Amino acid sequence: MKKNMSLTKVAMPERDPIERSINFEEVALGYTEEMALEEAARCLGCKNRSCVAGCPVNVQIPEFIALVQEGKFIEAYEKIIETNSLPAICGRVCPQESQCEGKCVRGVKGQPVGIGRLERFCADYAMVHGYEPKYDIEKNGRKVAVIGSGPAGLSCAGDMAKRGYDVTVFEAFHVAGGVLQYGIPQFRLPKELVNAEINGLEKMGVKIEKNMVIGKILTLDELKEEGYEAIFIGSGAGLPSFMRIPGENFNGVYSANEFLTRINLMKAYRFPEFDTPIKKYKHVVVVGGGNVAMDAARCAKRLGADEVSIVYRRGEEEMPARLEEIHHAKEEGIIFRLLQNPVEILGDEKGNVTGVKNIKMELGEPDASGRRRPVAIKDSEYVLEADAVVIAIGQSPNPLIKSTTPDLETKTWGGIVADEDGLTSIEGVYAGGDAVTGAATVILAMGAGKKAAAAMDAYLQSK
């Protein structure tokens, strides 16, 4: 096939910003077959495969794109799922620009190959055409437990099932998927796709037990007594962080975790069909600069807010959110109030939010993260009108498992201590994803689950 030497990616069709800002339908519409063939032709098939080195789950990128170039879309999908259990999800929410695409040589003098868009296309193509992988798995009769059905847990469960283990996933919620269900909005990641990917794992033999709060209903020791020879903890980071400023107890102040869970998991955006209302606010302030802040702001806009502001203490270049999410938020009318930081949330005599007192900032010397430290500008406070505030400055792991497992070593901020293979301070117990690192990306959590699965298998084979 003739190479496409265009310096730019084939554009992804998207819904009109005005239209999409009032509904929860998926924003990006995906490639057609013709678009996929055109974009795949931009791949040079490099021998050094730097893109693969940038992928946390080691997708064989040049090989699957070569199959797309030949129009072998199902075979390309099969190549992807050799190492990635959730391609439809990763194709939508991975930060490809800082991983596989960030290593692409086409990005030196133009835009990198649209690896994520091609991965999404292959996964969607397989689903639309009813393709179901056929796994020839020889069961070994040994039981392993996975705590949490988020991306780390699902990745570990899928890899262990492929190796022949009887895998049971214990999920605290009534729905499997973790942050994929409660954290990421429908317009960015349709839940039908999440459910389809999970159903694929169940067809592979993975059992999922819901409403199972490990650390409360069962302890790690009790799981071992039930015959689970190895355990993976992928319980995520669901404990929200707050700013500890005056006024955080007023009505209308949410953690991003609660705000997004009400909207995504409990379907508040479909009220009254689902009986989980969220009050329609006029002026919403979202504090933070990551993907979670973008999701919360864009959801607030779709719920009917007249004005939604993102308040972030650094500049746009320092924002950890994906460039695509920032771009989409701006298109949808979200206001960015950069180099500002809340110092107090204001309220009325009834305890309802009326505004946010912000102070203006400037950037000083770099801090431990390498980003320039924000410094408050004296006497620069002002009041921003608001009737709702969403705090999106990060989450930490829930301490419940630790509280019933004294031998499980954790860090001061709550993260589980684990080595590079995921092994914790307890023999046979592994951990990965946000439960270890704190809130991070879906694909990094999947990579941790995958690495832990390999280590668990080696451990069990040695016994």
C-alpha cells in the first residue's frame, strides 16, 4: 500500500460543540473504513518500534496497523487483544500523546500516527460486526482473587484467565467497571462499550461478584481461607481530597468523585427516568486542572448551568489534563480562570454556596514535580459568583482494606507499598493501579495489572 506522507492526522469527526454541550452523546464519532485506511498508511512500520516502548500494555502497534493497511480489520483487532483486554476503552481515554504517539517518529516533523484512533476503530469494527474472540484456555484448577473491577483489576483478571486460572473479581459497587463507570462521562466513554468489554472477560471465564466490599464483608485472610492462592488489589483511589479552606461544608460543595458518580453511575443526567437528581445550578466553579476537572465542568454544562468556570492555580501549559479534553471544554464554552486559587467558599445564612473568594497567582521556581510553583499575589483577592463548587484536586486510596489487614504496608498518604511487579508486604498479595500510585491514567493502571498478573503466575508456578 502506498504510504501517506501527510504531516497531519486524518481528522476525527466530532459532534458540533453547541449541539453536544446540551446532551451526553459521545463527542468523537470515530473513523470510517476509508479514514482508517488513510491514517494507517501514515505508519512507516519502523524497525525500532519506539511506539511499542511507549505503551504500558505492550500493544504490537506496527503489526496491528499493518493489518489495517491491508483492510484486515478483524485480524488487527485480534493482534491488539493479544496484550490489551480493553481496546475500545483505551482507544478513547488513553493519553496517547504522552505515550505511544509521543514516541512516534512521524511526530518529529508533523503529527504522529493516530494510533489511539486506529485502535478505537478496530475495536468498534469488531463489535459492530459481532466478532467474538475464541480462546482455547486449558484450566489449571487454581483460584485467584481480584479486588476491584476498574482498569487494573480487569486487566489482571483477563491475563490470569488466559493463563488458565479460575478468577473471581470482587467489586464493591452494584456495577462492574470502577472508574470507567462512575468517573468518566458517557460523552467520552459510552457505558455500553464498557459493559461489552466486561462481558467479553466474563465469556472468557472471569467471575464478577458485585456488592462485595473487601475489608468489610471479607478480609484478605478470609479470601485465602476460601482457597484463593493469590490476590490482586486493584481497589483504586476513591477517597476524595479537599482543599481545607473555610466554607467546604456549605450546601452545593461536591467532591468531583460524588458529582461524577451521581451523574455517570447513578444516571442523574437522565432524571426523572433514573431517580438521582442533581440540582440545576446557574454558576458552577470546578477547582482543578486534570481530566477529572474537565469531565466535571463539561458535565455541569450539560446539566444546564449558565456559566461553568475551571479555576486552576497554574497556567494552561502546566495543566495535567489531555490537550484534547482542554480543547473540547473550550469549544463547549467552559471558562478557564488560570493562575487563580480559591481561599474561601462563601455562603448565605441558609448554608448555601453564594461565591468563591479567589486569589491571583504567579509562577515561581519549579517544585518537586518539575512544574513551576504557584505563588499568591498579595492583595489580589476577588469574589467569583457561584452556587455550586466541585473540588477536583485528586483522590487517595480507601483505607478500608488496610484497616483490616495490619500486615499490609502502606505509605503515609494511603497508597499500598508494592514493588515493580506489584508484590506487597504480604506473600501472595499483589497490588497495582491507583491503589498504589494514587489517581493516574486508565492505561497505567492496566499496565500495572498486567505486570502483576505475570508476577502472580510466576509465583504460583513456583509453588
